[in-house]
Amino acid sequence: MYFAVTDSLLPETVEPRLRGRFGRPYEYVESTASTQLLLAPDAPEGALVASGEQTAGRGRLGRRWLAPAGTSLLCSLQLRPTVPSGRLPELTGVAARACAAAIAALTGLEPELKFPNDVLIGGRKVAGVLAEAREGRVVLGLGVNVNLTPERLPLEVDRPATSLLVETGRELDRAELLADWLKRLERDYDAWLSAAR
């Protein structure tokens, strides 16, 4: 029997696990149309907002990202990269690679990347990244199907979906995955910034 993790993205769960500057300040909301809409233009680099549910989440090309409450890792991170605008699309790959590495570390699975923004396991989509440049900043969104049971996986999608629960047979801690992704992303982002200048 499957049980959904609840409230694991609350600040008191996530903040003690943060190891760098990404994820600070941290905000959590129970439900939102999309975390991409919640970061203020003047929020500092590293600010992050996470949600237990998105009612109008979206992926690349305006595709919907469906996630029942309390089952997924849904968040957006504020970045202010000082690189030529032509390099900004590369951020999607940086974030997707960090996500795949965090999933591998937590689960022992071997995710693969589908250019430019999907993370797959066995050819099925488990995560997606959405980077949107606006007003001198980039809002980087991440959605990971963590504790979705087979019957709750979305069917009306462009690629068959899966979840970490389906692939591992066990419930996983979304806060642990988030903290590890942020740590890996910060390191890779800093290296990308240095190389892009």
C-alpha cells in the first residue's frame, strides 16, 4: 500500500538541510497556480518557493504539469546570472543534470536526460525543468514526480510518466531530494558561470 508524504516541504523540514546559498530565503505554500509566478522581481538570487500542489503548473511550450497535492517536488528558484543572454538557455541543462544526479544519489536509479529539459527513467518522464528569463533574472522551475502512485500518474501527457515511488517501490523524502538538488545545482551553476564569462 502507498502513502503520500505530507508536509515534507515545510520550512522547518527543509531549511535545516540547506547547505549553501540556494534556497534562502525559502517560502512554502500549500497550493498555487504555479510556483513560477510567486518569486518577486526583487527577490535575491537563491530565493526559492515550493508548493505542495500546483493547479496550473506548466512545462516547456506551455504544456501542463499535473501533480496531485503532497506527491511531488514543485519549486522555483530565482537566479541572476551575469552572462550574455545567448547563454541563458544552457541553464535548463545545468538544472536538469543536477536533478538527475540528485535522483540517482537518493534512489540508486540511473536517470537519463532528454534535451532540453526532461529527466527520464526507462524512457518515462519523472521530472522537468522550466527556465524563464525576465527582467534581468531567470526563474528556474522544477517539477519531480516523487510519491505518485501508478493510478495517479498523468495520462494526458506528451510522454509516458513515472514517479520515483513507482520506480523504487518506496516512498521518498521530498525535502531530502530538494536539498540535494540545490547543493548540486549551486556547485554546477557556479562552474557554469565561471566558464560562461
